[in-house]
Amino acid sequence: MFRGGVRTSGTPPRCLRGETVSSTDVIRVERLRKWYPPATVALDDVSLTLQSGEVHGLLGVNGAGKSTLIKILAGVERPDSGTLWVDGHGEVTINSAADSHALGIAVVHQELPLLGNLTAVENVFLGLHGRGFLAPSGRRGLAKRYEEVARVLSGAPPPQAVLETLRQDEWQLVAIIRALATDAQIVILDEPTSSLDGEERDSLHRAVSELADAGLGILYVSHFLDDVIQLCHVATVLRDARVAMSLRTDGLSQQTLLEGMTGEAAASADTQTSRSREHGGESPMLLEVSGAAGGALYKLDLKVRRGDRIGLFGPQGCGARDLLQGLFGLRRLRGSIRWLHSPLRGSTRHRIDAGIAYLPPDRRFGLMFDWSVADNLALPSLGARHGLAFVRRRANRTAATTAISRFGIVGRPEQTVRTLSGGNQQKLSLSKWMHGSATLLLADEPTRGVDVRGRRLIHEMLLAFAAAGNAFVMYSTDPEELEATCSRVVIVNDGRLTGRELVDDEITVERLEAIAHIHNPALAS
């Protein structure tokens, strides 16, 4: 049994030294089982084999067991039964993250633990070397090491590039290079494209293919079915903690994958939701924005009426995110902003009390992870004039039970949010506003990192919210999501509206892609 220890060799792994690597099993998971008391089975008899040079897709709805499997391979959790086998080590026991690294396993998480004010090379080696690694002599050696490791990736950023100046896909590449710098032979990519637009997604996929060509084994965890079909050699689907199917992707359809994930027959794998509800028209005005400027914004105008379902479409950095944050009071905006015909001023707390809600793109900033589901649902009322909601435990629990049932959250009122799956965390982040008295929802990439079934449910929640006489303004880089939910889409670029606007049946994936010159391979054909 392997019992841990840290590699000290500075030699790049054989797959990065240009040596020929034959296809062989690099890791085997056999009959793995994990359960959490009193009766939650997270993995049940799960087996999976990953080969060198293979991109192996791992899919499943939120709560299917993907995260638990990743945690076991990363050394964060230990299985209750089953075996792990790693090439060159035989049968192993992974007791810690250090054990996992020493076995050549690296995880690139969905939320990248990188620092925007540091360079690429500093981010790669931060924590991997001693205190003097930023000294001039140390910098030169590490820059050379960075270039050696990164040469397999044609689009790798230069070592001295400051991260905050790079695109989101280049951040992903830096995180991958950091994994390679630990001599990884097995790289686990957890939802790597969840925050990327079409061009960035293509760029990352080229990098993943290059890693496989270099002989690494890649476990690619994703909710994007078409990504898996186009990029991966094999797809394994988990459902209800078990392996529902494991197939070669040649000739595989999205419908087959979706049926494997949900256990339900489906006509197609898209997330199209009925858009038959009428849009706001000349209903009462909620919000009037005139000449909004600040951050990336430059004199942007927008009107929102009750019942409106408005999408903002544009590339990362277009200014749409700055608008949503400014309207919620998270950043300063110049210009005229009127809410219910009166000037909108005051803190974020004032705006919450007025009926404005905000769903951030990163759920870590919308939830208290060490609090219970019930207390998170009460967050919007904390500090309100009527008192502190968290004191009323019994009322919170009753309200939480209702919200869990209404919004399809898989969890219990007393359960800590940290223990929920990512998709259920996202549904909780959204439902805490819809459970309250919000009238306008400002949503930033609302289904980021959510599976197909969860996306559909969130879309239905948004449509029901607007149909009840409320409104939402949503920024999304996913044309399919805008087509499924919006009655009006405005195009944003360089901090202003372009003047191009689509309404109702004009909102199609094809039109949006043509307008923005974006090809998104995750869209259904």
C-alpha cells in the first residue's frame, strides 16, 4: 500500500519530456463506496478506469456523486470500501492531499485559487517552494521551469504575465500549469468551462487535447453535454451514486447522456423552457437607468417594467456585470437611477429593503457556507427593521421546509450549506430572494456550474418570478440560456448598449452568435 510522501524531483514528468508514452491504465477505481451518516449514500459500487492519453468525461446531475469521487481522489475524503490503483504504485490508500499529489494526481477546481495581482509563474509556484522563491535568482530558475512545464500548451501565458490582465481561459491554463508543476500524470478538471465564453472554451479545449496528446490522463467533469461528446474519448455517467453508463463518445448523442443522467426519456438535451408568457409591455415601471457610468460602463440607459425578462449579452468585461453590481450598491455608479419613480440611493441594505435582489456569478459570495439552509434562506431579512430573523429558529425552519419543497432543493433545513452539492447551493442562492419580497432580480450567470436538470429548474424559477409581476435583468454569455428565458435581449459592448436589441421570437441562438461573433460548442445542435 502507498502510504504518502512528497516527490522532490524537479524533472518534468516523462509525458512532458517528449518521450513516447503508450496508452495504459493510469488509475483504476474499483467498487468504491462512500456514505455519510445517518443514511446518505454518496457513492455505491462505483468503478472507473482512466488511461494515459485519454480525456474521460464524468457527468451526472448535482448530487450524483461526482464531487465525492473527486474528493476521494484528491485525498479530502476516504472511501468506506473499494480499491484505488495507480500506475507505478499499485493499490494505494490516499490519506491526504499530499498523498494524492505524490501519486501524480492534481485537481483543477471550478473556483480557481489564484491571485490576480501575481504573475503566472508566481501563482504556479506559490506554496510549492521555500521562502526565497521570489528572490531574483529564484525567479529566474522558476521562470525556466515554468516554460519547461508549459511548453506542451501552445496558448500558455508568458511567465511574467500578471493574471488580472489575462482572459478567464488563460487563468485556467495557469491553474493547469500549476498542476503539471507537481509532476501530475492525472489531471482532474472540475467544470473548467463554466465561466468561459465560446472562444475561451475553444481555447481551453485545444489545451486539454494537447495534454492528452502528451500522454496525461484527463478526468473532465462537466455539465456541458456537447463539450463531453466533442472533446472526450469516453463518458461515464453517475446517477444516484452509481455508474449509470460508461461509453465511448463516438456516435454518442446528447439525448443518450441526458437520459443516463436523469433516468428520464427526453426529446432533446437542450434546456429550452417555454417562453409563452407575455413580456412586460407597458406595465408599471420599476427601474429607469439613464447615463449610467462607472467601472467598464459608459453612459448606459435601461428601463425595466414589471414582468420584464431582460437579458444582457456581451463578452466578459463588456460592462454588464458592472451595471448589475452598481444597481445593487456594490460599486458606485454615476448617472440617474430611479426606482419606482424615485431616485435610488443608499446602501445595499437599503436596496434589499426596497425589493432589489442580486445573484452573483460565484455562489461563495451569496451564501454563508457554515450556516444552515434555514439561516441562509433568512439572509435577506437580517438587519431589516422588523428584527433579526436568525433568532426565530422555529419560524426559519418552517419557512425553510416550504422553500425546499417549492424550489426543489435537495437538503434539510438544519443541513450546513457546505454539505450541499454545487447545483443545490445555486438553487438556494436564488431561492433565498424568491422566498422573500424581492421585486427585481439582478442575476449574473445564474446557472453557472449547474447540471442540465438544475438549469431547467432555475429557468422555470426565473419565468415564474417574472410571471408573478416581478422582473429580472440577467447577464449571461450563454445564448441558449437567453433564448430559453428572456423576452428581450440587449447587446452590451465596451460599456454601452450597441443599439441592437432582440425581442421574443427574434431571440435565437443563431442570431445571438451572429451578433456577438461567438461560437459556443456547448449549445445543442
